[in-house]
Amino acid sequence: MNSSVSSAPGLIHADLTGEDQSIGMRVWLLMSTLYTTQFLSLGFFLVTLTAILREQNVPIGTVGLVYLLGLVWPLKPLWAPLIDRISFGRPGHYRVWLLLCQSLVVILLVSIGQLDPGADFGLVFGLCFLVALSSATQDVAIDGLACRLLPPARRGLANGVQMAGGLIGNLLGGGAMLMAYPHLGWRGCLLALAAATALPVVQLLFFREPLWPRSHLSVGALFLRAGRFWRQPGKGGWLGLLVLFPVGNGIAYGIMTPLLVDAGWPLERIGLLANTFGSLAGIAAALATGWLAGHVSRRRLLTGAAVVQVAGVLALAIPAAGYTGEIAGGAAVILFFCCYNPASTVLAILMMDYASAGSPATDYTLQSSLNQLVSIMMMSAGAALVPMTGYGGAVAAGAIAAVCAALLSFRHQLPEQAASRA
């Protein structure tokens, strides 16, 4: 694979045209499996493991510790500079990181399968934490590779694949494994997860990463760069968008399940609607947004996604107003999933545009982790609002935040090299 420097300063990408089209297809398949399998184990822990623990009468306080695993991901900026700085030469900078992380997750999953989740909870939780840490590090590496490997025109599809992969991983690791557990058992589920996670390892063995120019920055300088990232011209408005965009969606997502439970929906129906149909709708929306990114400017893509996001939050006003039947409630949830994934996809595309060639993993991770942290906080805030304002008030708060994000998106000045990209 031949590498070349794009006309935009600081952006390096691989030439995937002409005779390299077949290599390009292998790259897309590799990215698809990496983005999917990195969420398999986390989805399994947060959904299936918690259900199994409760079935074994493990105290709810202990079960709640499992959700702390999700907090590992927003902490990725603490070690992302190491991924950018430590290279392995010809075997591949990010390729070797990916091989190490993916292989470690496979080994850990097999090891967890030999334990009893209830009787050995302390050890199981410790190994699950290592899985979350390895998966988060893998995410830093694949994002860094994608930022360097893909030209701007291909980043839309790449981030559509990323969002869709995350939803598929959660769907399979959570919903599908929970349904398979009565038939496969604990060890069988963990071995199935390990086998699926091992697929990208085989692909990576046959993947040749271009030899990138080695970063001249030390680890310390990369950490300092992370601190200076937001002080660069134009980054203030972008910081506001990253913080404001997930507020409305986070509040809406946080109240969606409790709203349906309080409306009398059985858990099985909620799981089928949100984890299956909602995820499928989100996958379609993310891929459609990624395709659209290759045909319209970043400006139109950002403002369009912001407006659509408002509609998604407002959709939950339907069940909040008491229209909780299967048709009305189901349509509202599906519409929400269709409308919030485009915004997530567009933000991810712009995160790549804002990442530099010298520290792509650090820059992208710094932005995505902040976005994830705000989203997690707003999910909790949404649930906390309900006792004070009711579900209608929480939806209104989320809608106001979404409208503010849309207004800011119309005012935000994109970088010149990104504003006209299609």
C-alpha cells in the first residue's frame, strides 16, 4: 500500500485507488470487525453478566459495580499519547498495538470462562476490568490508524461503520448472548465471544500497515499537546459542540427505559424494542449518514444532523405524554434511535478532521472521550430530573439542549479544509 500526503496540511492517508482497490476492501473489512468486536465483551458484561449475577442472587450493590467498567473508556486520554509515540517499525505502528490488545482480550475472555461469575466475582471483575482496558486501548489504536489511513472523502463511511459496529457489538454481546446463555452456559458464551474477538487477529496478521513518519514528539510533549489542543484557533466553538451535542441525547436515553417500565411494558418487550429493533434502526441511520458524508459538505452534514437530533429527542414526548401503546411507544423509540446516531456519526467524522497527522490517536481520543463522558453524565442527569420535573420536563430539558446544539452548529466555523469536504 502506497502512502501519500494529502493537500491539506498535516493529513496523511493511503492511496487506495487503482491496483490497491482490493487492499482497500480488506481494510474496510478489518475496520468493520475491529469496531464490532471491541464492543462485544463490554456489551456482554453490562447486559448478560449483570442478568446472570442477579439470577444467582448476587446483591444489587455488587451487580452495580459492573457498570463501572463503562467508565474506563472516557479515561483513554490518560494513555493515548503512548499509543501515538511508541512505534514498532516495519511490523506496523498501530497494527502491533491492535494485535497485542485484541489477543489479550481473547486470552482474558477464555480465562473468565473458567470461573464462576457469582462465587469468583472479585476475580471475574478484575479480569473484566482488564478486558475493558484492553478494548479501550484497541479503540485508541484503530482510531489513530483510521485517521492516518483514510482520506477525508472516506471518513464518512468509516465513521458510519464505526457507529454501526458499536451497535452490532452491543446487540450481539448483550442481547444475543443473553438469549444464548440458557443453551451455551457461562463457559460456552465466553468461548463464543473469544472466538469472535479472535477474527480480527487473523486479519491483522495479513494486513500491511504503511510505514508512517515517526512522531518527533516525546510522550511528555504529546501530553502537553493534549492540554493545548483546545487552545488552538477555532477549537473553542468545537469544544462547545462536543459538550452540548450529547446533552439532549444523553438525557433522552437515560429516561427512555424507565419511562417504558413505568408505562407497564415488560422487560422482554423493552429489550426487543431497544436492543434489537432500536439497534437495527441505529445501524441503518449511521451507515446512511456515512454514505451521505461522501456526497454533501461537512457544513450541511453537521447542521442537518443537529436538526434531526432535535426531532429524535422530541419523539420521546409521545410516550411522556401518556401515549405508551405498542405502536406509539414503539415508533417513538425507533425514531429516537434513527435520529441520534447521525449526530454521533457526524461528530466522529469531524473529530478525524480535527486530528493532526503527528498525534492522531491522542487528538481523536481526547475529543471522543470528552463526548462520551458528557453523554454518560447526562444519562444519569436525565434519570435524576424525572422526580423533579416528570418525564415531560426531562424531555423538554433534552429538547432545549438539542436546539441549542443545533443553533451552535449553524454558527460554528469549520476549518477551511473541512468545511467543503464531501
